[in-house]
Amino acid sequence: MTVAPSAVDRSPAVVSPVSPGKANWTLIVLTLLYLVSMLDRGIISLLIPSLKRDLHLSDFEIGLLHGPAFALFFCLMGLPLGYIVDRFPRRPFIVGCVLLWGTATLFCGFAQRFIHLIVARAMLGAGEAILSPAAYAILPSVFPPRRTGLVLAVFGTGATFGNAVAFGLGGLILANIPGGGMTLMGMHFAAWQLVFICVAIPALLAAPLALTIADPAPVRASSDTASAHGIGFRQFVKTRALFLTCLFLGYGFLCMGAYAWLSWLPTYLNRLHDMPMQIVGPRIALFALIAVPLGQIGTGMATDRLFSKGWTDAPFIVFGGVALGMLGGAYLALFGDSSLTLWIGATIVFLCFGFSPLATAISLATPPHLRGRISAIFLLVSNLIGVALGPMLVGLINNFYFADESRLGASMAITIGLGTILSAVALLGGRGALRRTAQMNTPSMQ
């Protein structure tokens, strides 16, 4: 998950004299790398049945691969890499990290045991941790302030299209590889191994492109920035503790439901509805490509409309409703009695994936000189709760509570229900805290 565009300080002082062509090229390259990162991260969702069969894995072990193996290292490396991109030239670090995550995906294609995949997914998380901090440091400094919102929104589309490409391309590759795999250079590869190898290639080829982007020298805040805005980091956290708690937990639990859905949906369709993965992948890609952008536009418009009417707690209102909508869509899809209800429910869930504008609450309630640190903590908490817990809990419940692979839908429903209900409680219950925080921080809203 990424911080919304408005969470970035748009001070003209940080704009670098970069030509429009160079700035646009920088945006294209970083968005492409973001797409590739989501491709390498999400492709495992299509390969669960094959991994379970060939490596004799349980649903819980699959959940560990999806969640903690990736997310823990993604989060642990995020803070030091964020420090690096604020103080050193970013291009060589981006190239190195892209090569790292591409190599990690390639290693997945040579894995023979569960532990091999754990190590490779950890490497993948460590490599991908640099991209968002680097992009949010570079892009606002190479575009005029008036374009920052649009530019970062374009960058954010890399996640949507990356997930769609993972499902669509993965299904296409599986459809063209013999079920028994292939022998290459004297080595036999299973179909799932060949998929990992194929999707690793774009990252390895795209890495050198990072050397061609604009990379303005990092700008450090002056020593008296905090005093100029009247509040320091510790004082802000202490006086806004309730708001920050509701924001971080509300967003994190919403991500937990979203990742539980996205990670296990292909397996659910394959296991419970007998859909081949070659069909599942492109179909999910189509629904996601249509519904997710519509959801992003719709939630953004709803938030802006409430803001215009004076509702300073608009982000929490809109996304408290989104959490409940995701819950309803998931239950319709998982417990409906026809394929029609399945795909109607799936569409509702994907419409509810457009919740990145929730981070506008950071911009609304946080002074510019504190947004970087607050945003970093926001990302850390949301990824630990969402990415690490969501997929793992589904496998944990199905493996140890139901002990029945046919109950995957129920395990998904429990996890999604838990995440979305807790999210709605935190967000709707925190409306007053957001209003009070916005009032205390009125100058930063200008």
C-alpha cells in the first residue's frame, strides 16, 4: 500500500529544474517498475494448487509464503531504505533493489523445498521495500506542485495494473506450458517453476532503466522546521494519539480483508468451483481492471464532495462504508448459490479496493514537516496488519480450525469479516478524533 498523493508536502521549495520530458520519463519508469514489483509479488496467488501438490504444503504454509515471509522483510527494510532515499542518490539503490527482487523471483523458479521459497520471498520483500519511498521522494521534486497529486495517482496505478498483469499473464503462461512441465538445458522444471522464471525476466531487464530517471539531490528540512510549525513529532503523536490509532488500525484492518481476498481468490475459484487457473487468472484480471479504477474514482469523488460540504471527517465516513461494502460483497461471492452472485460479489469487493485516498487524512491532520515520518509509520502498520496477517490467517483457520480444504470460503469469510468489521469500528469511531485533529492543525490545510 502506498501513501496517497496529498500526503506529500507540495512546497515549491523542493521542486527541481528538470525538463518536462525528463520528468515524464521518470514517472513512466517508476510506474513501470511498480507494475513489475506487483507482478512478482502477486504471481504466487495463481500457483497455490501446484505448490501444494509438488511441495506438499498446507494452507497455513501457503499463508506464510503470502504474508509474513514477504511482509516482515518489506517492513523491516522500509525504514532504513526510507532513510537512505532521503539522504543519498537514489538511482543506484533502486537498480540494486530491482535486481534483488528480480533475482528473488528467479530463485522461486528453482525452489525445491518450502524453506527455499521462504528465503526467496523474504528477498523479494527486502528488494521491493525501496520503490515507494524513492518514488515519493523523487516525483514531487521533478514536477510542479500543482501536478503532484495527478503524478502520484498515475504512479499508484502501477499497483492496480501490476496485480491484473500477474493474474492475466500468469494464466496465459500456464495455458501454454504442458501440465507436466518442460525440460530445459537438461533440467526439468514444473509449470509453476517456469512461471516464476518468466515473470522474473521483466524485473531483470527493467532494472537498468532506473539509471535514466531524474534524481535531484535530497533536500533536508532546516533545523527550525518544527518550531516554525509550532509542534514537534513527539508532541504531535501524544496530542493526536486517538486519531493516529484509529487511522492506522482502520486502514490496516481494511488491508487485511483486501489481501485475504486477493491472495486466496484464485485458489477458492479453482478448489471450490473447479475453474482451471488458466481461466481464473484472465477473468480476475478483467474484473480488477474495470472495478478497481472505478472504485478509486468513486471513493475519491465521495470524499471530495463531503469535504466541500464541510465534513472534515470525510475520509473516515467514506471508508468506514467501504469496509462494510467489502464485507457484503465477499459474503455474497463466497456463499452465493450461483455463478452470477459469485461475480456480482467479486465486483463489489474489487470496487471497494479503491481505498488509497484514506491516506488523505494524513495530509488533512498532519503538518507538512511531520508527514514523512507519520506516513512511514502508517505504511509500516498497514503492511504488518494487512499483508502479513491477512493471507496467513486464512491458511491458519483453514488448516487448524476447519482442517478441511473444502472450507476455504468460510476461512476467507471469517478473516475478511474480522478485518472489515474492526476497520469500520476504528474508522467510524474515530470521526470525532479526526475532526478535532483537523481543527488543531488548520494552518497545514491551506
